[in-house]
Amino acid sequence: QRGGVVASLRTNRRIGRDRWSCEHETRTSGTFAAHRGRVGRRWISKKLADVTRSTWKSSYAMLTAETVNPAVREAEYAVRGKIVERSGQLQKELAKKTTDGENGTLPFDSIVACNIGNPQVLGQKPVTFFRQVLAICDYPDLLDNPRAADIFPKDVLDRARDILNHVPGGTGAYSASCGVEYLRKQVADAIERRDGYPCNYENIFLTDGASSGVHACMRIAIREKNDAILVPIPQYPLYSATLTLYGGTLVPYYLEEDKEWGMDVQHLKAQLEDARSKGLNVRGLVVINPGNPTGQVLAEENQAEVLKFCKEEKMVLLADEVYQENVYAEGKSFTSFKKAMCKAGMVDMQLISFHSISKGYYGECGRRGGYMELVGFPPDVMQIFHKLASISLCSNVNGQICTALMMNPPKKGDPSYAQYIEEKEAILASLKRRAVKLVTALNEMEGISCNPAQGALYAFPSIKLPMKVAEEAKKQGIAPDFYYCMRLLEATGIVTVPGSGFRQKDGSFHFRTTFLPSEADIDVVISRMRTFHRSFMEKYSD
């Protein structure tokens, strides 16, 4: 590069001398000189263009796959990886109907997106109360409509009017960087009611879903490669991706599949000691509860052990709690780490909790709303979080409003309560039935073993694949469970995520599938999957 730049500078000096010569002759030698000047200027322009292109190439100024930020190039997010890309291609093929209206090229008639927790794309209806309030917030003139009281329940009108009175400029204006103060107070009050312990609204940051909160935390915590975070394996790929993006290191701790994906604090300690012996500065611990992709729900006793571990080791606890409404197993219930921390009297530690409007029974993924609560951080660190939030101006206001609604739904006695509670209970009961049905069906398939889905939106079965599958996958340079999931897609149109995308113990293979298709569609999914699996295992049997 240096030699190229030096050569370019020399060329520029030579061109400068030639330019002066041409201009001098033009001024002193009449028409002939003017002609030579025009020719000279064309020659100079061409040489300058050549030099510029050479300089770009030598200094890598132009973006190519080789010159982009390597951290971005190397980051992976399996939930929307190559299998999803292939499903998009197949969807386009399905759209190309033959003249008689039938598709003759694929063995299925629809793509079923079981790869991601995106409820509404698979037919789940939004909660009426939330959408009614949001509609008025987006179009405030509805409040002045003479028929408004006939269209909307009184509590919807009152809630929308109250929100608009506290949101300057409405949903189309920027808000304060950490979110509208009124909405942050509503979220804080709801957390206080949920946990039974105080919540300061100034510790609440309203975010574009939980993901942007995780990005902010990783960006602030990671200074260089030796800064590390303990992450559960199997993990949600957001954590490995953000650690790669910001230049940190992922330290794995393995959930125990034979104990319903439980956490072992002794194993945590061993992983921490091993990381520190390698010179890593482990700054935090991620816990996903209920689990993703594994679906386990932690007991309070286990949470207390985890909190004690983080306090003793002076690590930040990052509590991903976006599935807190999705608990199905008998005898299981959700307890926030904030509540467990306060209950244990461990107030002198650092905790960041995340929640989102994308999951639960609401499934408002596309609205991008959520919050993070920071506990135990000094004012100067809180100021750093404020500064980072201000660089993005603010999260979207619709998402902020929806987050406040999620945390403050209609109360018993409100006009909208009966419809709201009916919708909520119907969605959660249906999810439980579908979870049981899918897990039962998976456990009946050859070589598949699946723990019950205690919570969240996924099944994460283990699959024993024949040696021939491993050999074929090796030829193609892919993981065996990736090969299985791609073949499943090509044969059935069902989109899943291979366990290798979530990381897993060496020698084990899994895949993640949602149980979000409707109760009618889940039977179709199971039937397609069962037929494919039987054929696949017969084809590759040892």
C-alpha cells in the first residue's frame, strides 16, 4: 500500500508539471498552443482518473467482501441463515403456478416458518385492546369522531387520550432518548406490582425490542478481545453475534439436557475458573428464563444460586426474560431475577433485565418494543447508557406505547377486560396444547428425544443421525443437523433451525422448531415431519 501511495504522489507531481506546461503554452503560443492545451487537459483528466482508481484500490477504500469490518463478516445469526434464504427461494417457486393453477415442481404447497418466534405471521391474532389504543394514538382524530364511543370501549378511549396527553407530538415525533417519561413510569409501576419490590423509572430504558438492549449492553461492556461473557449453550444466537460484532469472547456454560436443561452452578464456577486461567476478564453472565431454544423454567432455588454466584464473582447478571408469560408446565411459574434478588437481600449487585412485546401472548414482533431495567449501577455508568441511547435518538414511539400497554393491560372491571382476558387465556391455552402435541409426536420418531417445553415457544429435540448423514454432510462442508434441516425444508416446506446454529455439546445434534402454527396447521406440520423423517432415516440407515 505504501509503495502505491508514493507512486501516486510522484505521478501527481509529474501531472502537475505537465498541467503547468500546457497552461503556459496556451497563454503564450496562440491557437496552436490552445489546441495543445485542450489535448493536454484531456490527457491530464484521464491520468487523474487512473491515479484515483489506483489509490482506491491500494488503500482499500472501496467496500468489498474482503474490506468490510471482519467482525460483521464473521458474525452469524442462524435463526435467519442459509436455510431461511433457501425457504425464500422456494416461496418464489411456489408463486410460479402452472397454467392450470397447480405447482408441479415442489412436493408441498406452502412454506411453514417454524424457525423463529413470529406468532402473527403464523396466524395468531393481535390483542384487540392493544391494537385499538395504538390505532387512536396513530390517528388522534378518531377521538373527535361522533361515533367513537360506538366503535371503541370507554377504557380504550381514556387510555389513548391519556397517552396522547403525555406524548408530545404523538407517535410521529422523537421522544426522550430513554423513552417517554410517562411510559417509563407506567412500566416501572407494573414491575413493582409484579415483583412486590420498588422500581425506579429512571432505571428503565425503552428499547426497540429486547435485542437493541442486548446490543447496548455488549457495546458498553466489551472493550477488547479478553472481555468475555458467560453464555448458556444451547444459546440464542443474538449473544454470540453481538459478542463477535463488538470484539468480545463467548465463554460457554452447558445446560444439562438429561436434567430438563437445568443449570449447574458448580459447572458455572468451573467454566469461569477455566476462562480466567486463559487471561479472560469475564464481565457478565447471561441467563435466558424461560429458556430459548430449550424451554426450561428455572426454579427460585436455582435463581438464588445464580444470583449468589454473580454477586461473589462481581459479574453483571443479564436476565433475558422475554418469555415470562409463556409457562405451560404444571407446578412451574415465572419469577423475575429482580424479585429473586430482592427477596434474597442481594441488592448490592448489578442486574440488567430484558423484556419484549414480541413474545408472550401478544406477539407484536414487527412493532419492535421492549425495555431493559438496570439495577445497581453508579450514576456515571447510567450516564454512559443514556449517552449511547441518545446516539440513536430514541426507540420507536409505537413500540414504547405497546410496551406500556403490555405491562398495564385492562384490569378487572374495565370495559375491555372480558375480551382481553378471553383472548389472552385462549392463546396461552392453545400454545400449551400445541407444545404437548408437537413434543409427543417428536418423541415417537426414530432417534429423536425431546424434553417437555416447560415454557417459551420452541421444542429443541435431540436427534441421532446415521453415519451416512455425517459422511454426506462432511462432503458438503456442513454440520449433520444442518443437512437434516435443509433436506426437511426441501421435502416439506418446514423451516427449522439446526442445533449447530445455537451451539451444542460436541457429538450431539438437535434442531429447533416452534409450535406456533395454528392448531389446525400443527397437525399438518407434524404429518409432513413424520413422513419425511421416516423416509430420511430409511434412506440413510447404517
